[in-house]
Amino acid sequence: MRTRRLGIAPIAAIGFGVGFALWTWLTFAGALRGLDALQAPPPRWQSPAVQVAAAVAVVFHPFVVYSALAGIAIWAFRRRLRNLTLAVLGSIVLGWGGQELMRGVFRRERPPGSLPELITNQGYAYPSGHLVAVTLAALLVIATTTTTRQPRRVIELWRWLGIGLIVVVGVDRWLLHAHWLSDLVGGLLWGGFAASLCLSIARVHMQPERPTRAAALQGRRAKRCAIVVNPTKIPDWAAFRRHVEFDCRQNGWVPMFLETSADDPGRGMARAAIEAKVDLVLVAGGDGTVRVVCSELSGTDVPLGVLPSGTGNLLARNLGVPLDESQALEVVFHGVRKRIDLVEVLIDDTETPEHIAVMAGLGLDARIMSGTDDGLKKVIGPAAYVVAAPDAANLPMFDVTVRLDEAEAFERHAGLVIVGNVGNLQGNVQLLPDARFDDGLLDLFVASPTNVADWVRITTSVILPVPEASEIDRGQGRTVLIECREPVEYQLDGDASGECRRLRAKVVPQALTVMVPG
């Protein structure tokens, strides 16, 4: 992955931090008495101007501003801008928490003539909570427009609106005698420090990237990439397309967007990309969309870049691809190529194989997948599987015969059978701790509980570092044959696929090239 130059956020954090420390020292050392002597005429509540100023103070009260920022955090999280979400939430905590801590330490009284009956003029004065909040908001909105790749004119518009808002709120607080001038500057500096520090830690940019000469030269001999997208997994299609298209062109790629449909989950789109002789395929969708595209690219030399957009994102998690959209794009364009295995699966008497990149399962997990409400997944994410689990646990056990490679077959009265290429689930739960995506082996997991206590023991031994439950069978090999006495629900890479009585699987070593972090 390429090395980035030090961005404006770390520099701003240092500047604001040093400035705030120096300003605070000067304020309480008495060096700014002359500045604080500059006061507006004492406010009178009967004055229309004061009443307007009081209304402005309520509209931009820190609680109102932080609530709006929390809304931005939710918006960003739903659009896979995880780093921006962390930056916004961290800024709220640091901005508000630091302000309250310093007020308790310095205990500076409001200027004389302040209107204590106003809810915005209560408490201690240093630093100004209004200026902390509005400065945070201005910087975070600018970072949001940058992250979502808004046109430069839009970014500039919000930049000037932010500056204007800071000035308006500052003048408003001064007119109400709510703060000394040094309080206002202190609030601006602390808000700037909190926002830029959190943006820096979260690796979110505060200014748009400018095309470099190298990028311009790349553009003359640009390669082509196809982006296979499941639009039902993209909450803001316009923002997603703008973001991806910007990064493609910034890195010298010409993008071609191909949307999946209800009739085609991605096969035709992946084939179209191969026929177009693109140099790279990106996939944005759930685990099912990723599986289909992986299957079509199997055996080709076309590398795949994964943009996590679903609920599970299991392949991305196991490859180490970040769940943040911006960082995932960084991996796609500046990561390294890695050959990984796939697992070829034949169901019942079908002769056309499916390929999985993650895992196939019979029994409990398939019932959870089929019983999970798609609308609920969009709202609460992976927690929707937990909601569906109690009902799935009522699934009857099933008789199964399992044969791994040429070993002797064994029979179980099972509740769950898993064949996996990788082993990590959500929450870093290692269902198959020995599974590696490039070891040329598939991994087998069979759970055979007889009661609820057995299920608890099995679950505990998978999640916690305790001795493994005796009801678990594990194994590794190149092929596996699973035969059930009665039809059993099954899933392929998280997609409930119906029922089957026989599942045959074999590993296909080094079948697919993917982009992974360097």
C-alpha cells in the first residue's frame, strides 16, 4: 500500500493543540485583560436585537449541534464510512467532555451584565461551549464533503459557510455577554483541536486530494476496471458511485459500473467484465454477490477487489480488507495481489458446480440465514442473525454421513455441518481456527448436540478459550462428501439456497487472485 504524505488533519491538530495550550496560559496569567476589556453594551432583554441573539444561541446550542453531528455519524455508518463515523463520535466525546472538564477546573465566571435567565448563559465561561460545538461541526462537515468526494465548489461552499457560522455564533455570544473574548477564542481552538485530532486518528481527510502529475500520466494510459454492484446493498447509490469513480480516476483507472438484478445476482455482470478484458474487477455487495463474482473469476488472471457492502462481509474480514469504504478502495488500488483457494461445491445430482470463498453449511446456520429478515439486517446489521437464532435452534437434528478424503466415513445425529475455506466470523469468532485461504485444504466442522446444554457447551467452546466440546468433530482435507438421510436446509457463503440431501466439496487451490492489504 502506498505511503501517504502527512495530511492537513495531523498538522491542524498540532497547531490547534499548541495554540489552545498557549492561549489558556495567557488567559489565566492575566495577559489578555486588555482583550477581555472589549465588551459589547450590556444586553437588555427588552431589545429586539438581544431577543434575536438569544434565539440564535438556542438554535446553535451545543446539545442541538451535537445531536446533528450524531445524525451525521449514523448517516456515515450506514454508508460504510466507518472511519468518518469514528471521527465524528470521537470529536463529540472529546469536544464536549474536554470542555466540561476544563470548565470545572478553571471555574471562570461569566462577564458582568450576562443574562443568567437564559439557558445558554449558565455555568462557567471558559471555554465557550457554543464555539467548541460549532467549530467541531464546521470541520466535520468539511471532512464529510471531502470523504464523499463532493465537487470542489461544494466543499468550498461548506468551508465558507462554516467560517461564517463560527463568526456569527462568536459575535452572538459576545453580544449576550455570555463570554469574554478569550473564552470564544479558547472554544474555537479547543473545537479545532478535538475535531482535527479525531479526524487524524481515524485517517479522514480534511481537504480534497488534488490530481498529481503521476496520476495525470497514468490517465493517458489508463487501465479499465469493472465494478459489479448489488444496488440493494448500497444505501446511497449516488454517493457510492461518485466516491468510487473519483478514486478510480484519481488512480488512473477508467471505471465501468455493472448492476446486479433480481434475476442475475452477478454472473452475467462478471462475464461481461471478463469479455470486456478489464484489468480489475471490484465487487460491492453482500457475501452472496461476492461468491458469485468469485465463482465467475475462478481460473482467470483478473484480480478481484472487495468493497464490503453487506451484513457479514466474511471474505473481506478474512482477507483483512477494511470495512471502511475509503480504506477498502485504498487496498483495491494500492494493495498487493494474492492467490487464494476456492471450494467447488456440487449439490445433489447437479453437474454444474458452485464455488464458495467462505463456507457452506447445512442445518442451523442455513436456517438462521433463511429466517433473518432483510429489512432488519439493514437496520441493525449482524445483530439480525442473533434475533433469528432462537427460532432456528428449534430445527430438528438430522442424520448425516461424512467422508473426508479417503478416510472412513462417520455418522452423526447432527445439528450443524460446516465446510469452510476460511474460519473467522463476525466479532472475530474463529469457527475454523485452522482454516487458511491459501493452504490448499478445506476445513470441516460437525456439531452433534443432543440438548440445549450441549448447544451452550458447543457455542462456549467456539467463542471462548476453553476445552473443546466433545460434541464437535473437526477435520481437514481436499474433498468431503456429506450425505443426509432427509433433505436439510443449506447455505453457500451466507446465502440460504434451499434443501439438499448430498453436498460434495473439493478445494480448488490458487483459483482466484484478490487484492489484499500490503
